[in-house]
Amino acid sequence: MVKKVVLTVLALLVVIAVIGGAKGAQIAALIKTSKSAVPPPETVTTAPATEQVWDDTLTAVGSVVPIQGITVTTELAGVVRDLRFDSGQTVQTGATLLRLDTGVEASQLASAEAQRALANVNLERARKLEAAGVAAKAELDTAEALAKQRKAEVSNIGVMLGKKTIKAPFTGRLGIRQVSNGQYVTPGTPIVTLLDTSRVYVDFRLPQRHLPVVSAEGIVVRITSDAFPGKQWEGKIDAIDAAVESASRNLRLRAVFDNPKEELAPGMFVNVEVVLPTKQNVVVIPVTAIQYAPYGDSVFVVEESPEGSVVKHTFIRQGTRRGDLAVVSSGVKAGQVIVTSGGFKLKNGARIVVDNKLAPDAQVDPKPQDK
């Protein structure tokens, strides 16, 4: 009985050893195969780093300010009787925006005109009597003074009537209406904003050390806005503040821009680029080639090896951007070929296949089609 148990155990051990050996051989073969396996090359697009001549520039953040802009209000209290504008409407200089109730002033004007007419009649009578020697000179002086007083009263009421009609002081576009017919308004009550944005200012600040270079005449300023990707406006410095801000030691500047389509709205945030008279040679690469990470920006440089084209992961120092291109101050030299798209799949030493049929066309001043 004991002999049978021993033989059974030995048989089981032999079976286990055979199965374990077979599985071990399979695992070893798989490991060997995985080590010798080479991943297929990734398809990417490439472009050479090029050397270009760029203008020296200063960058800042600016805010759009209207050439002319007011909040329309009234000098006199009254009830709105006649609204003649809509929100967002464009109006010309002198256009009537609204009228306030003038019932009281109209009655006062009629009374004042009657009193003026009577004063004029009395004045003519006093002149005739004084000429005839019947009336004293003092009576004539009193009649003349009263006639002038009545005339001034009529003029004063006329001015008040005129102020009850509110007109546009300049050509521009209205904002959102803030009053309604029948509403009682007091002096200073906002009625509507009126802005002339056919031309606009852009206010921005630069450190005081740049004062000598920006003070030259004809300094060009370019601006871009996130609201209009790919679009750029060009203007010139219009004014420089007389004093440097004591808290920040920055200098406030104002540039003027044509805005025929009124795309630049007052209060809009814009990126400002001041173009200096000097130029510099720079190495530029497409922005799409740059890999961003917390520990630094990098690109993949293409190199040739016996196995074919491979990439080298290279850290760079990025400078100014313009359009689709970025300046590289270190890490890449002019003429080196870099990966412009497909780089997110790569690692250092990876093999690649270059296919530039659909490569993006990087430009300094891109003009995307509006479709």
C-alpha cells in the first residue's frame, strides 16, 4: 500500500516537472521574441529650422479704448415722451435721441413772450414820451431794463426747452437703451452709451528703460486678439504719458488704429507688439513642432542612422512668436530637420517615416480662409 502511494506521488512529480518545463520554455521564447521585436516606424511630418531676419520687437498687453465715447444723459429732470433710437443703432451727429416732456416749459415760454411783448410796447411808449419831454429819463431807463429782463427770461426758457431734446454730439454706434417711454429721469441718469469706434486707441505699458527707443517718430505697433485668430492690425504710437508710474516704473503709451469694420470693441484685451527700427537674425521653427511640459519645452530632431531615420529628443529655449513660427534661442540650429506633427507618439531614438504630403504650411503672417 505504501509502495503504491510513493509511486503515485513520484508520477505526479514527473508530470508537474514536464508541464513546468514546457511552460518555462514557452515563456523564455516569448521573452526572447519580445526583446528582438522592433516596433514599426511612426509616420510624421518634418520641416527644417530656418534662419530669418526679424524686426526687434517689444511685447505687452493692451486694452482697446474708443476715440470718442460717452454715456448719454440729461441735464434736466423730466418724463421721457419720445424715444427715437434703438439699441445698437448707428446715429449721425445732431440726430435726436429722445425728448422729455416740455408742457410746463411751453406754458412758461408763452407767458414770458407775452410779458416781453408788453415790455417792448412800454419801452416804445417811454421813448416817445421822453423825446417829447413829458417823461423823465429815469422812466425810460426803467422801461429799457424791464424789456431786457423779459427778453432774457424768454431766452432762458428757450434754453431749457432745448435741453429737453437730447441729440447725438457725434457720429457713432449706440449701446443698450437704459430708459423707456414714460420713465422719469433725473440729471445724470444713464440713457445709452455712444461710441465712435471707426478708429480706436490701444493703451499699454512698457518698462521705463524702453523710453528712448519708443520715443522715435513713426514707431509701428501691431496688435492681435484671441477673438480674431490669425488677424492682425497695424497702427502707430500716438502719445506717451508725461510721467512714469511711480508704483510700477512703467511707462503708459497709446497707439491709434483704423477700425473700419468695428471689430475692435472698447474694453477688449489685445496682445501688443511694438516694432523697433533695429533687426536681428533668428532661428525659427513651426510652433506645431514644440512639445510642452512642466520641465521644459522640447522638439524631436531628425537624425540618420544605419536603421533609417530616427529622432533625438532635444530641449529648447523658446523666444518670440509670430504667426505659425517661434524663435528658438538655443537647442536647435538652422538647417536641422525637426518633427512638426506626429511627435506626441515618439520617444528618444524612435524610428520614423517622413510623409510631408499633408505637412502644415507655417507662415509668419498667416491668412486663414474664412469658410
